[in-house]
Amino acid sequence: MNVPAFLAKRFLFGSRRGLPKTVSLLALFGVALGAASLVVAMGLMSGYRHELAEKLAGTSAEVVAMPQPGANVEEQRAQLRALPNVTAVARTAFAPALLLSSRAPDGVDALVKALELPDGLATTRLLGAVPGLAKSFADVEAKGETPVLLGAGLAKRLGASAGGAIVLETSSAALAAGLAVPARTPLAVAAVVETGFSEVDDGWAVVPLAVFERLAPPGARQGVWEMKLVRPSASGETVAAARKLLGENATVLDWKILNRDLFEALAVQQTLLFVVLTLIVAVAAGTVVSSLVVLLAEKTREVGVLAALGAPPALVARTFRLSGMLLGGTGLALGVSFGILVCFLLTVFRAVRFPPEIAKVYYLSWMPFRPEPLHVFGILAIGFLLVLGASALPARRAARMNPADALRYE
């Protein structure tokens, strides 16, 4: 029989009334609230980081290459597809443009992305998830019209919907010299997509690559290759092989390099937030000291009886340490469980949503909460250490109590 554990349970959960019970409950709920706050905060940062990485990876492939012009396209495609870790290769291009409609006659700024079909559906995952996109483009082109896919926010500002018509306005070399007006091309809206990534939803207009090549303004970034990988984490090997293949003058970037500064800043922010909120748990763990001091005052005579019966000071100290661990551990378990439940509900119901102007800042239209197992384990470990430290002083005081004084205590 574990005597300290038995005594700790009897001391804590025996018939307790008034102030001792109230102080213990406050300590328990204080620790639980601190742990829950920490779980929710870590879930917020982890969810944001993962969702942002997912969206960024979905708008372009894991590796982007810009080779020197002049190479044979199909030969280069075969060479890139043969690189290690590559599952799909597609060409793409980008250019800024102005979109006009009856609701927006002055135009709305947009980024036009060229999508190579069908290969581009594999490399640009967010667009590849649009049901029947290739067929929608083909149906519009069969009518002799130029198809376009709009982000949901952009379509809303234009007042456009699937089957509607807008106008694409692009510049030209003659316009730059002051010799011509901007080129205007009617477009038929083949589909509208809502990805949850504000950069795509509010600013992207996607056209087939063949159409883009006809309409591309001066300065458009063309001849860009996107590569989808089997293992995005092993992108460094693919980047090195692509640079060796395309030559030193080619630009080859992976998703880690493209977004390195952003994710480093998020990691620092998450670490600082963890440290700051750990102080809340530390303050809550301090209430365990008050609870054990009150418990010691309540059980002083019992401690004297134990000492008189021959219980060594180490047993008394261990009893109060276990009492603190039991009280704080229960609070930690309740707090972590409650925090995980809150994160689950907030994510399932998408409770934290942003208006368009805020979504442009955070790149997301809603905020997911996804606590990581490692973070939850870290919260439990640090919480137990703090509670153990908070229990040490009352336990030491109980162990040093004189039996005669304890038996005379009233």
C-alpha cells in the first residue's frame, strides 16, 4: 500500500468544508484555466501556421524554376519530370492586369495566372480541387470565348458569376510608348472558386496558358515551371538537381526559401507567446501553495499524530507533495482537455472569421485551431514541474513540524 498516496487522497478529498475547500477549488480551476488558455493559444498559432503553409503550397508548387529562355519546352519538361522526388511538372506565367465589369467600370486590380491544362491542376492544388475546371474551360473555348476562373472575393467586387462576362485590360509596348490605348479582351467567367486563402480569393484571375500567351503584357513573368513533389520536406534535393540541370543562371526556389522569413517570424512569435502564457500557468500553480498551506493548517493535528506514531519526515513531505501534484495534476488534465475541446469546436464551426480587409492581412478568411501533440505534451510537462515546485515549500514545512506542537495545535 502506498501510504503517502493514500493519505494525500484522504487529506484532499476527505470531509472538507468552508475556506479549505474553497481555496482548493480555486487552485484547481486556476491551474485548469491557465492550461486551457495555453492550449488554445498554441492551437491558434499552430493552426494558423499549418493552414497558411497549406494555402501557400496550394497556390503554387513546392519548387518553382525560371530557366533561361530558348530551350525546347517538351524536352525541358521531360528532364524536369525525371528529377528526384518530382510527381508533376507544369508551365505557368503571371502578370498584373485590370478587370472591368458593369459594376466596376473603373476596373479592379488583379493578378492573372496562366494555368496549363491538365498538368497545372496537379501542381496548383487549390485550383485542381475545383470540380470540372478543365471541362468548364473547354466548354467556354468551344463557344469561341475566352474563359477565366475568378476568386470569390474578386468576383464579388466585379459583380460577376459563372456564365457572366467581364473585360480584361492589359498594357502593351505601344501603350508604354504612348502610341496606343490598353488592350481589352472580353472574358467569359467559367467558374468562381473560394479557397479560404484571401490572396487567391480576392486577387486571382486564372486563364489557360494558351490564352495568356496571346494577351501577355510586357514584363509578364513567363516560362516559369512549377514542380509538385512526393515529399515537400525533401525539396532541397530537387532544387539542387534542378539547378544542375538548368544551369547557374536559372532561378530555382522551393517553398521553404519563398516563405522562409514568414515562417521564421511565426515560429518566434509562437515561442514568445508560449513563454508569456506559461507565466499564467506559473501564477496559477502558485495558488497550489496557498491551498497546501491551508491544508497543512487544517491537518496539523493529523500530521502530529503521524509523527508520534513514527512516520518519518520524508513520508510527511511526500504526502503533501503528492497532495499538490494531485490537485495541480487534476487541474492540468481538466484544463488541457477543455482547451482541446474548445479548439475542436472553434475549428469545426469556423467561429473566428475575418472580414475581407482583415483577411488580406492574415491571408486567411477564418482561423483554425490545431494544437499539436508535442505542444500539449510540453504544456503538461511544464505544468507538472511548476506544480511540483509549488508543492515543495509546504511539504518541507510539514516535514519540519514538531510533533508536540502539532498535537497541541487548535
